[in-house]
Amino acid sequence: MPRHEVPKRILNVRRLARHDLWDVVRFKIVDGRRMLRKWLADPTVSDDLRVGDAALLARFEAHLAERVPQKIDILTREQAEAMLSAQGQTLH
């Protein structure tokens, strides 16, 4: 059964294209990429409904390749205590 309209989730992903991707939370871009891949791979969707989606997917992938995920450093209790005890002291 062919689809006759674009789902709301794809329309929301397309709205991301209006913004500077550096101002968008990384998760939304990753999730949008996942949804676009599924949308473009669906054989029941007509090519008329997919216009511009392949270019948007390429833009998301290029942006994610450039934008590395933030590193999270986990402090041990000993490191945190050392940092607290060093407050107010000079480092030389």
C-alpha cells in the first residue's frame, strides 16, 4: 500500500535543516539520521515524497563526522578529594 503523505516525524527532521546544525542537540541529528535512513530505504514511499531527503541525510552525516561526541571524564573519589583539598593553594 503506497504512502500518500509524509509522516510527522520526517517533517520534524526536515525542520532541523532550517537551523544551524551546531545549534541543534547532537541526539536530534543522530535520531534524524536514523529516521531518514529508514524512510529512504522504505520501498513503499514514492520518490516524490522523498525529494531532498537524501541531501539532508548527507548533510547530517557530514556534520556528525565533523562533530565528535563530547568526552565525559569521570573523577574518582580520590581525585575529587585532591581537587577539593588543593583549592586555595598555588600550583607551583
